[in-house]
Amino acid sequence: MSFIDAIKVNNVGLSSILEIGDSYSIKPRTKALAIQRQLEYFYGDEGHFKDPVFTRPLPQPTFDEPIRFVRYNESPCIKVNNISVTAIAASSVMHIGSTTCIESDSRVKNVRQLARTLEDTSD
């Protein structure tokens, strides 16, 4: 059980989640193209999500040995006065509560296109 006096979150975006309360499964996903150009020309067909960075299977961890742990909760409650968050973005999760499974996937392809100079075209 959690007790929070005040929460302030400025921005939640790009497939992100602010979850208050218990949940079983949270699976936020983001696919983004970040195209930066030296000169601002826009053609309307700048990108697609066929690149392998977007289609490869999500790698999963392998566990070679059992995980053992001991938990001792002196108090079953979590008490917090204030939480202040600037931003939650790109498939991230701010969760106040319990969950069984969180599986986030954020894939971003960055493209930088530089303008050719006169020296580049004189060859």
C-alpha cells in the first residue's frame, strides 16, 4: 500500500504511462524516427518503419540459475510526502502500486542529413 501526499508530473508523452494503483501487465511501445537536417526541406515521405531496428525481435534476458531473495518489510506501507517529475517519455512508466510484468520497448532511428558543400560537388 502506498500513501503519497502530492504528485506533480509536468509531461507524459510518447507511449508513456502514469499508473496509480495495482496492475497485472504494462507494455508500453514506441517507434520513432528522428530526422535532423542541416537545411529544412520536407518531402512528405521522409521515413518508414521497415528498418531492422524496428522489426528485430526484442532481446530477452536468459536466466541460467534460479533467483533467490529474502524480503523483510518492516512496514507494509510506503509513505512519501511529495513526488515531482519533469517528464515521462518514450515508453517509460511511473507506477505507484504493484505489477507483475512491465515490458517496455522503445526504438528510435536517428538520421542526420547534411547539405553538400561546393567542395563536395566539384569531384
